[in-house]
Amino acid sequence: MPEYKKKRVNRLRAAPKPQRKKPTGESLPDDIEMRPSLKKEKKSAAGYERKTAAPMRVVKGKKLERHRKIRIFVSAAAVVAAVCIVLHLVLPVGIFENIQNLTALIGSGSYPAELESSEVLNSATRGGYYYVLTDTRLNAYSDGGKEIYSYVHGYENPVLKTSRTRALVFSQGADEALIYNLQSLKGSVKTEEPIITANISDCGVYALVTESDSYKSVVSVYNKSNEKIYEWYSAEDTVNCVAVSPNGKKIAVAAFNASSGEYSSRISVLEFDSATPVFTESYEGTLVYNIDTFHNSGFFVLTENEVRFIEWSDYSASGYKNDYSASMFRTGSGGAAAVFSRSSDRTDNRVAFFDSKGKLKSEFEFKGVISDIQVSGGHIYCISDTDVYLLSDEGDVLRRAECGFGAVRLSVLSSNTVAVITDNRIDKISLDQQ
């Protein structure tokens, strides 16, 4: 009987890997020839099949897809960059500062708002928010009543000038001017001589008029980065008004002198490559009270008995005259309003209403002392005694509300609501339909 023995297996070592048998013929070449696959044809009538080569197919992979995605990304980036450049050029002081100002408006507030002051000197409405200048502070509020900021200016004779995004505050007769946006102080300028007047444009360019030892007046123009870019000297006349075009490339100055008790005034428009005016207009026997550039197409010029509008582009002009004396002038969205009052009776007023290009739309009488008047959305709002009125173009009362004593300024919040400003508080008032 055969003898069986148990085979010993070393479990710690793996079994040897089986070796593949080599072909008996020649060794395989290093490069394998690629042949198209054969495709069977249908049976022919003779009953046999014939094999033909299938067409070659190229596999493109993901290279073209990657190129397509890169082109889309580059195109999108170019569009975004172009939009940013256009917005930066179109928006008054650039896209980033406009975003800062919009961010500052976010948040809620409430009325009434208390003012830490003893006297309100001025206010300015700027679409979604408004400024209030007091004897001690510059305040900014959103239409919803949020206090955006309240800065102590410390000036004895403070004056406020505003643009769409910035506010300029200076002390008449002092040597300093401050520039704010809705976020922070953007710059300050010290002058060697006392400041007579100043103004600021929508693009951030501003002009300061100062006294001088050698001249009657000096006009200095600064860009939005507070760098001086132009200087103009008036040898014989005193400059009492200045304005900067919305694009910051021109200035309009009003200068006057007196001879034999008669005033003589002149408006000059200057570009920054020359000291010679490109446009001049004279006014005999009167002073220029104000130059207003709220509307982009041109500027209003206010004298004692006249309102003129001069185009920035070709300096064409239109005018309106009144026998009464100018006592108030306000610009806003949709036009401008001028109040002419009888010198001996402040309750006898003539109101002239202009469109944004200086064309007279209407004029009407208003009986009562006008404390403030504003234009918004092509409508006229005014405070008289203890009432607030919304007036039509012809002076008819459309809405009315009581505001109490002490109202000195107003800001239009919406078509039917206003903020009434007194020396120590701000109240929101809804106007009732008449």
C-alpha cells in the first residue's frame, strides 16, 4: 500500500507567482502596430460576409473644453472690468466711494431727532439723506432718521457747500476747510490767507477763494485727492462767488468792484490751461448773490432782481427778471425756485419756478412769510409761519400740515412727507391732502 505523507507548506512565505509562458516564435516588437477594427458587412447575395475597416475616431479629451471655459472666464472678466471702468468714470467720485456712501445709509433710525446746538444755519438735501449745519456741528441723516454722523467743526462762521457725495465746511474769514463723505473726513486744507468763499463739485474737485496781499483775490482749485491743480489771481475785483463744473474741468467765478457808490459785477468761466476766461458776462449796478451748479447742464446766477441760467457747453443764457428783491433761491430734483419779496413787506412774495435747464415754468404770488422753500420731484414745498405746504406749479395748495413754531428749514423725504428742522430737533411730518 502506498505511503502518503503530508506536504509541508511554509505559511509565512507566499506561493511563487506563476510564470507566463513565452511564445515560441519571435519576440514581440517594442512598437505595436495599430490597425483599424474590422466591421462586418451584411450578407451579400452570394451568401458570404466581407469584413471592412471601421472609420478611425479621434478622441479629443478635455483640452477643448478647458479652452472654452478659459475663453468664457476671460470674456466675463473683461466685461466686469469694462463695467467697473465705466461706473468709475460716470459716478461722481468713483465707484468705491459711492459704495461707501450707500453702505453708510444702511440701518434704521427714528424721529424726532435731537440736535445738539443752539442755532441751525443751513441744510442740504441730497437724495436719500440730508445735511444739517448748526453753530457747533455738521450732521448727516438718512431719510429714515438714522444719524450717519455728527462732527464738531469748531468754526465761528461756518459755511456748508455740498455735492452729490461730499460736503465742504469752512469758516468764512478763517484759514481751514474740511471735506467729508458719508464715511469719514476725506481731507482738510490750510490756507495762508483768510477764506472768502468756496465750493465743491460732484467729482470731488473743489475751489477756495482767499484774500491776498498782492491781489484782490486768489482762486485755488484742488482735485479730489486735495492736490492743488490750478490757481487764478484777480488783480482788481474781489471774488465773492465760485462754482466748479460737475466734471471738474471748469470754474465759474463772480467778481465785483465799486465805483462812485455803484457796484459792477462780472461772471467769468475759466479752464485750467489758461488764466484768460473763455466766457465773460457783466452785470452793472448789482452784486451776484450766488452761483448754483446743482444741475449738470449749466449754472444759475442770482442777482438782486434776476435769475440767469448759463450752459456749460456753449454759454448760451436765458434770464428772468422781477421788480421785487431776491430773498431765497433753492435748487433740487426737477428744477429750481426763487422767492422775490417786497422790501417793505415780507408777506408779499413772488415765486418763480424753473426747470433743470433754467426755463421759467411758472410764477405766482404767495402771501405769508416764507421761512424755507424746496424743490423735489418737480414739486414745491415751503414753510410759512406754523404750516408746511405742498404747492402746485401755479401756487395752489395741494397738501398741508401744521409744524409748530420755530421751523427754520425742511428736507423732503417723500412726495407726502417732510423733515421739519428747528434749532434743536428734527420732526417727520406727513402732509394731508386739501
